[in-house]
Amino acid sequence: MHREHTMPSMFILLSVLAAGFGAPRRCEPGDEALGRCRIPEEENAACTDMALAYCQDVPYSSIMFPNIIGHRNRVEAELGAEYLLMSVMHGLLNGECSEELRLLGCSVLAPRCQAGRMLKPCRSSCEAVRKGCSHAFEGIEMAWPYFLDCDRFFVSDQEGCYDPLSQFKARQQIAYANFTDEPSTIIQFTYHTNAQMWSTLKRTAAKCAHISRTYSIGRSVEGKDLLVIEFSNNPGEHELLEPEMKYVGNMHGNEVLGRQLLIYLTEYLCSEYLLGNERIQTLINTTRIHILPSMNPDGYELAAAEVADRSDPEFNQEGHIFNGWTSGRRNTQNIDLNRNFPALTSVAYSRHRYRRFRVDHIPIPDSYWFGQVAPETYAVMKWIRSVPFVLSASLHGGELVVSYPFDFSRHPQEDKMHSPTPDEQVFKQLARTYADAHAEMANNNTDRCGGSFTNRRGIINGAEWYSFAGGMADFNYLHSNCFEVTVELGCDKYPSEEALYPEWKRNKESLLSFMEAVHQGIKGVVRDQHGNGIKGATISVRGIRHDITTAEDGDYWRMLTPGMHILTVTASGYSKAVKRINLPRSMSRAGRVDFVLKKVPYEPDVDDLYIPGMETYERFDPYNQFQSYTQRELGENGEERQEKPWWWAYFTQSGNSAPTWLLRN
Ligand SMILES: *[C@@H]1O[C@H](CO)[C@@H](O)[C@H](O)[C@H]1NC(C)=O
Ligand SMILES: *[C@@H]1O[C@H](CO)[C@@H](O)[C@H](O)[C@H]1NC(C)=O
Ligand SMILES: *[C@@H]1O[C@H](CO)[C@@H](O)[C@H](O)[C@H]1NC(C)=O
Ligand SMILES: [Zn+2]
């Protein structure tokens, strides 16, 4: 009896106290651990109907308050930044992972209730989503939300949990079953925004961490990462004798098919390797592959915005994109990146007056640095110089053909003149490799996109098509050991989304065969008598005025066509060595040809070794011209200005306390 009297007065006292301090404190992240608040007991809790609009479609209708993070009722839950995040997540992440994340969030904010007890979601489901989706957050530089912390708010099977994604997974399986005739690898054949691209690449590298990683080679004018994904059995390291190749897409921002195909290719390589596809495993086990899907992410953004406008029926009645359209082709300094490389081809032509001229490893003229160098160009030049690439392709659009160097005409007045490199035969073979595996490209009769390529079966010398200076392919060939071709994937630079899957099917075999072509020809190691590799030794092939040099450990790769070849290896301070080799017609692996050079007293052989300008080859950006581009904006005290990410505004306008837990340190 006594007790019945005291209880209500205690209640009143508590309410008064609470009123005095304002609304009772709800737990902010970390508060509970610090003793500043307490997650309310569940004693008085009971099952109630699902009330959160964003969670209406979960497979249960009874939920419980206080929920797992301490909101006591619907209103509190709806006012929280957690719920706000869930309502804008789809837009922020461009749809990526948004279903999984929403269902996971609902299992915490609107936890399932059964027979008066709360059922907690499974930690294993949370961890699976976190593994697959954390890169979506990384893509927009947002931290993983604290309320999806798998360890704190999710429980193990033993504690009796349920899988909040069970229905979602079942739906996915049905959707995929009809989707593709390659059931082994699941790829979403849609366009990727820059954020989606970065997050797909990072997610793929995480999924295949033992054979893949991502790295940035620099930033665009607007500060976007030029993100590369690498595949190799030893990611991050050059292995002795393992050849390296690269694919570059979207150099012209409005030529977008190559960018998408390269994104699909990365997903395909990862997934097929894991599934045990022997061809893909062999390729990755023996090759180091670098893929830069977008060299011009700023331009892409402009192009994509224009496409969005054009598909607005009020703007455009003609249907899809026409061929002459160029928005976003250049970078945002209005520089065409494929005209911005050092114009070494004219230097090469000027060497023809020397009796034993060679056209390789031509230094960058100092004058180049006084012109405008785009940061994208700069980043790619540094990349080309720092990795011993052997083979490369740059993917473009607007035509259906593979073109190979030189792109710059050997005659100043002829802008459509066959202008072969000394490696004409090798380049033709490489271009054939891509074109022949592509049914429409290799066909004589295809109605091309206006260009006249009759009876060429899809390949052409660049300058014979049309001449231009400052291109990337000529630079690769004349400045480094890398052979690059330009692939024009089709007439439509920005095909409709429905065309993406057929285009992948059309190009997949070409993309794979071309990577495998890096194993054509010969490779080996040049060593001294003690077995140490010699860096920078020169491998010459008789009849081809283009030498290859050895990499850091003395290893080299020389792509060659089948037949008899005479090789000469020289290095300053060593005697020269000559070997004759016969390369059979059918070889799937590069032939191994090693050399041992004897040390000799230094005798400069002017006639043999003099190459004008060679002494400046090592110099890159000698006047630090580029510094001006890369300097970051500094605040008043010289510190780097800390800017809040672009999505921050979503969370600060509502008057709530700002969710600093979304910021990454
Ligand atoms: C799968 O394909 C069949 C036949 O084409 C079609 O009837 C069915 O609706 C499809 N199922 C789904 C889930 O798309
Ligand atoms: C590729 O390398 C991995 C790891 O060494 C090995 O398990 C796999 O069998 C190799 N695959 C092929 C086809 O050589
Ligand atoms: C294409 O044209 C070339 C040159 O005329 C010819 O040699 C070749 O056989 C033709 N190929 C096909 C598939 O018709
Ligand atoms: Zn192009």
C-alpha cells in the first residue's frame, strides 16, 4: 500500500527534472560509452506498427521503440540525421547499394518486433553489405555511418538474429537469372557517373585484393582523381620479365563507350579470376595490366550533362546524339588532350638526315614546358615514364577502326599520307589483333561512319586517315618502350544505355586478345658477368630503327613479327652482344633471349652512340613549370583549407545538430 503512494510522486519528480533540462537526451554516437546518456531499457517497450515511410516495404510489419540506437518513438526517429541520411542516400550514392543500405538501416531504426521482443539483425548480413558497399561511401568521401556499425548494433546467429536482406537477395537472383547469357559474371550494363566509377573500381579491387589494387596517377583540372586499377598476381610490384600493358579510356570526355567497356572489363577480370576461368587466370598470372577508364573525368561530366539535356524532348526532337557533337571533348582548360603531348614526331623526322638515326627515347624539348600542359597530360606522361609499359591502347569513339602510329604526317603539306613507324609490321599485327576479333570492325563492307576505309578490314595508319601533332600514341612510341594504338569503337560517341551490353559483347574478345598480344615477340634479361641486371641497355633489331631499353632489373620486351631477326645489345661501358633468333609463326609466349655483357674500358664510340639530345632524356619538367597547376589553395595561415564535402549541405539545413560522424578524418 505504501508503495502505491510513492511511485507517482517519483514519476512527477523525474518529469520535472527532465523538463528542467529540456528534452531528455537521446544517445548521440559515442555518448553511451562516455556515460553521458543511457540507451533506454526495453522494459516498457511493446510491438507497434511500422511507421517509418522509408521502411514500409520491409518483410515485417511490427517494430519496436525505443529502437536499437535509442529513438523512443517515430517522431524522434524521423527527426534524426540517421533517417535523413537514409532518405537521401539513393541520390547521394547514385543508386549504388542504396537498397541494401536502406534495408540495413531500417533493421536498426525500425527493428523487428516479435511476441513483444526485439529481433536484432544479423552481423553477418551487415558485414556482407559493408564489404560490398563501403566503397560507395568512399566514392563520395563519406564515412561509413555509425549506426550501421556491425559490431555494435548487430548480433550473431547464436543470439537469434534475422537477415534483413533475405527478400532482397531472392529478388536479385530472379532478376539476374534472365539477364545475361554469361551467368558466371554479373555486370550492370549501365552508365557510371564519376563517383560510381571510382566506387566500382575500388570495390572491384577490394573484392580481388590478392590480384588487384587502385591507385591515382594525378588529378584533373577540377581535382578529380585519375584513378587506375591494376591487375597482376603481385599488385603494386613489377616482376622480373612480366610485361606490363595499359588501357586508357575517355581521353576525349564525350567519347564514353571505351570508359564503360573498361569498367566492365575490370569487373569481368576480377570475377572470372575468382571463378577459376583459366584464360583469365593465365593472363593475370603472367601480365601486369593497368586500366585508366577515364583520362578526362571533367569532360565526361560536361558531356553527360549535355546528354541529359538532349534527351529532354523539348530540347531535341532528333533522337539520339549526332556525330559532330563535341561538348566535353576537351578538358576544362579547353585543351584537346590528344594534341597536348610533346610533338616528338617532327623531331623523329628531322633525325632522318643522320646516317644511323634511331627514333626512340626522344627527350621532351624544353620549349614544350613553356606551352600549356594540361594536368591530365602531365599525369599520363609521368605514368608512362615510371612504368615499363610494353603495350597500350587508347579507346575513342566516332569511327569504327583501329589506327596506329604515326599520327603525324611525314610530309608537311600532306595531311593524309601513309606515315609508317619503323615498326609498321608490328603495329599492323597489333591493330589486326583488335580488329579481327571484332566482327563489324574487321568487315570490308561495313558502312563506316563517314570515313573511307574500304578494303582495309578495320585498320589504318593514323596519318593516312588524318594527320595531327601532339598525340598520345606517337608520344608513347617515340618517348618510351610502349607501343600504343588508338581504337575507335563505333560511330556513336555516346550510345544509348541499351547499346552498352551489345557493345561489350562485340568488344570483349578484342579487349582480351589485345592484352594477350603483349606476349608476342621476345623478352629476356641483360646482365653483367656477375649476374646483375643492367638497366638502360639498348636492344636493337637489324632493319628496325627503333631501339628498346632495359628496365630497372635489366629485363626487356621486344614485340616482333614472326621470322628471322638479328639482335644487338649495347650498354655504355660494356662490350656489345649479337644474337640471331628465329621467331616461329605460332607462339603464344614471348621467346626468351638473355644476354650477358662483358665490362670493357670506357670508349665513347661517337658514331654508334651519338643521338642528339639524348643527354636530356632524364629531365622531366626541368623548370618546375607544372608546380603552378598543382599548388593547392592555402588558407590565411598557409594551412590547407579544409572544405566540407559537397553533400554536407543536405545535413545542415534541417536545424539538427550536424552529423559529424559522416565526415572522414
Ligand atoms: C524471364 O524471361 C522469361 C522469358 O523471356 C519471361 O517470361 C520472364 O518474365 C522473365 N522473368 C523475369 C524475372 O524477368
Ligand atoms: C594463377 O596463380 C594462382 C596463384 O598462384 C594459382 O592458384 C592458379 O592456379 C594460377 N592459374 C593458372 C591458370 O595458372
Ligand atoms: C577485304 O579487302 C581486301 C583487299 O581488297 C582483300 O584482300 C580481302 O580478302 C577482303 N576481305 C574480305 C573478308 O572480303
Ligand atoms: Zn577521340
